Amino acid sequence: SQDEIAEMIRSVHLLKGGIKATIVQAKAITTGDYSTEVKLLSDDDQLGLALSSMISILREVVQQANAIAVGDYSKEVTILSQQDQLGQALSHMTRRLREMTAKQAEQDWLKAGLAQLNERLSGDQEVIPLTKNIISFLTTYLEAKVGLFYLLKQTEDVDAKPYLQAVASYAYVPRGGVPDQFLLGEGLIGEAALTRQVITYSHSPEEYTYI
């Protein structure tokens, strides 16, 4: 009929159908099935909206876990709140795996470089060709722009100080007024040789040949 009782019955049936759909969706979530879309009963269906939001978040978690499984640690996890323990755990896991992967890649790069350098050093070579092989390899492997190789030399004069002599280079164009010899402790080159420490200097391309 069309009276108030019939309208009430229709409303109860609608409510019952909505609750059943919500229960089905909730059960799917508990079994790990996030493929079903939530059908909202209306724009004010707060329970449906909450379930839809939950499914969307869980899908993102699954995507992140799948990315981690295949070794992709580039994606950032969105932390929903300070209480988002799952998001924080995934974020921490991703960050740690990213750091470990980078460290392992660095170690692999170093080992491969040492192995290739050893190949360049093998065999019976004269000093000058050997230095040329070394500086050519190191410059290209380190992706540097210019490489210079210095040897520590001592003159026959016992009173003379030992000095560093440039004997091999890679992509280096000599400039007028730039010396190819340095005393120990003289300039960055002499200081590095004297202290036996690596000196890293950031500079513009216009300056490196002067150094």
C-alpha cells in the first residue's frame, strides 16, 4: 500500500539492505579483499564513507608492500596521523631498505672499481705508462672532469727538498703560469701529499685547471 506503514516497511528494507552490504564489505576487508567498491547509500552515509576511506588506505598499503617486495623503495608512505602505526612501520621499513640498498650499491661500486684498477696495474709496465693507465681509469670511473698524476721525486742534491712532479694526466690542458711541480705542503696538491689526507674541494669548472 501507499500509507505510512508501507513507507516505514520500505525504509526498513532499505536499511536492512544497506547493513547487509556493509557487512559483506567489512567481511571482505577482514579477509584481505580490498577490491570491492563501497556503494554509498547517500552523501551522508558516514559508515560507507569510512569503509571506502579504509579500503583506499589499505590499497595504498598493499601497493607499498608490493613495491618493497620487488625492490622499489622510491615511494614515500603517507603517514595519516601520529597514531598511524602501520604507516609509520612501513615508512621506517622503506627508509631502512633504501639506506641498505644504497650502501650495498656503494660497496659493489667500490669492489668493482678496485677489481678493474687491479687489472690496470697487472703486468710488467714502465712507470709513465702505468701512471697514465691509472689516472685515465680513475678519472673516468669517478666521473671526474680532469685527472693529474704526480710522483714524488728527489734530486741528486741531498740538500734539495723532494717535490711532486706531474707525470701523467687525463683531459688536462696546461695553462701558462700553472706549475707542474709542487713542494710538499705547497698548494692543495702539496698539502694532500704532505698530510696524506684526501682534500675535497667544490669549485666551478673555470677553476679546476688552475688548481
